[in-house]
Amino acid sequence: MSGARSWMLYGAAGYTGALIAEQALERGHRPVLAGRSEPAIAALAEKLGLAHLCFSVDDPAAMDAALAEVGMVLNVAGPFLYTAAPLAVACLKAGVHYLDISNELQVFRALYDLHQRAEHAGVAIIPGVGFGVVATNCLARYVSDTVGGAEHLEVATRAAIAQPGPGAAATRRESLAYGGWVRHNGALEPLSLGSGITTITLPDGPCQVMPVPTGDLEAAFQATGAADIVSYAPVPAPAVVGPEASDKHAAAPQAYRSSGWARATGPGGATAEAFLQTGESYLFTTMASIRAVEETLAGSPRGALSPAAAFGTDFALTVPGTTRTGGDRHER
């Protein structure tokens, strides 16, 4: 694989994809825009002055031909249950790095199963380079390291969204069909959706949360090896639309605040808790995914990895406006 080749943004014509395409161009990148809809992709490519390709993941021959033109794919086309595995396997065949912004448990399980093949191919497979997983994964690795290796780990996010994209809603609907899950004694166990509700305290106040079946469970395990992991999201939905205001569009995106949280318990009962604060979650995803592209091109990680395993615990802090607090070790 040649790192000098361009990279592909698949799903570029979607809401998040267009944001990433515009920000990538501002940062000096010239990704090849790709997707299933020729009119939409062509229109965005013309607007931004970028090359484009049109293909479906259901067409292996077209996908193979498209991947021959690039050195990396950033997949933002959800629901990822349908796009992630075909694209990742095709990337392995082509010797091309694969990244995405998914957060579906089943997707992460499938992609992490490709670890040995990715190492052998000399490429990286890194799902979850958007807000939710990057926030929790970097915090999880951070607090786990603090306690000398987490045995029990809890993570959560609260996303502030200026304008919810349709893709995220479709992704949530597809994921919830698999029911709830937690990790216990190193294995995934089913849990009834809506059970296990508790309250955590974030920097901006208490938040009622419940366990959810997200990719964070697999990403946190990949990054820390913790035997017991619970991933939470706010009740009743995994997103908070904007700051406290009657009109969700009244505030500028810069006024929105999203949060991440992780708490680890290590050998002997030592604990550590840390928080991440950032801005509007789609803006975080836009910048984090581009930073992941840059880090992958610069560092050439190998294998199927979580964001923290690939880029380190401070990766989330490279997104402008993001801060981390807490993390002190407390003995039992």
C-alpha cells in the first residue's frame, strides 16, 4: 500500500459525510468522495472541486476497482451493519486502511475478528472514530492505566446535537433490535433494554443513564481487557438536543457541550474516574475522524484496533475545544 495515495470518504453525500468533506478540504486534504448515489456525490464533488466515485458495497467488482485508487477508506455510510464488513474485507484484499464512525456492537465484533488478517495485510481496521467511541475509549484507557488495569469499567456519553442527522437515527433503530448487552467475566451477556438504570454525575450535573448495546463495549475491552464493562447512555435516548433552550436551533454550534465519562475499578479496589467535555457532537466527530485519518497515515498502525489502542489516551484531546478532568487514583 502506498501512503502517498489519496483516501476515500465513503458516504460523503450524507449529513455527516458532507461536514467531514468540507472540513477535510479546509485542512488540506483532497479525499475521493464516494457513495451509492451518483447525483448526490457528483453534486458535492463539483461544489468542493474533488474527485468522486460511485459504487455500492453490494457490487464487489466495483468496490475492488474503486479501492485500487486509494490508500485508505473512511466509511461514514450508516447503518454500518450493512456497509462496514463488506468494505473492511475489501480493504483487506486491497491492502487499504479502513476507518469508520460506527458504534454498533455487532459491527465491532465483526471487525475485531479481522485482527489477524489485518496484521498480516499490514493495514489498520479502526471502527468508531466518531464522538461516542473516541470519548469513552480514550477515557477508559486513561482510568484503566491509572488503577493498574481495570477489572470493572463503566463508560457513558451525553451528546449535544445541534441538528440530528437521519443516519444516526437509522443506526440506533438497527442496533436496538439486538437487545441490551453488558460484558461480564470477559464475555458479553444479554440484558433487557431499559433495565439497569442508574444516575451518574457529569460536570454539568446529574444524568440518569441506562446500559445500551453499543460498540463501546467491544472497544473498551479491546483497549483495556477489563472483564466487566457497562456502556451507558442517557434515558430515554442517547442524545441531548442542544443546551437548555426552547428552540434547539437558537444557539450556535459552539455553545453546545457534550460529555464523556469513565470509571474504573482495579486490583485491590482502587478506583479512578475521569470526564471529557467538548462541543457539539457532530463537530467533534468531523474533526476526530479527520484526525484519525491523519494519525493512521502518519503512524501506520496494524491490526483491528480501538481508537485509544491505535492513537493513545490523549487522542480525544487533539480535537479543538476538548478537555479532560479527573483521573486521580483513589484507594479503597
